[in-house]
Amino acid sequence: MKAKKRYLSYKIEGQTFDEKTLKTVLRKAVSRFIGEMGSSEANAKLIAFNAPTNEFVLRCATDQLEQVIAAIALITSYNSKPLALRLQGMSGSIKHVWSY
């Protein structure tokens, strides 16, 4: 059976990133909060990144949705500079998440 996924739309405030750095920050935050096994189950993946607007879309498993949101909410700084990742919206399809 195919696992259900949710798409989360986020806005970065306080810093700018390139795609590689953003992936690293997200992976470390999720891994630190829910562990390696939970991170594997969550299958959180950066789907799209728009550098000029500092927005990105993340995909994760539905059963780990709350843990992924919490892990990202706990990111408050990077390289000793303040950082906030604001959840703009979530959807069951990639098409609808872009409307946020």
C-alpha cells in the first residue's frame, strides 16, 4: 500500500540559504528531534525551493506530520544568527500547496 504524503509550504525569515544548506538544516533538525528511525519513517524531502522569495515546499509522511512540523518549528538559529521557518500551509497535493 502506498504511504500517504503531505506537502508543507514554508517561508524562511531572518536568513537566506542556498538549496544545499537548506536541505542540511532540515535533515539535521528532523533527525535531532525524532531520531534516525523516525526520520526515515517521516521521509521528509525538500520538493521545491524558491530562493528569491525564501519559500520552500517539503513533503513528508502523513503519520509523522506533527513530528516534522515540531522539528522544523524548533529551528531558531543557524550559524549563531536568528532564523525562523514559518509554516504557511499544508495540503495533500502539490498542486494545492502552491496557493498559500
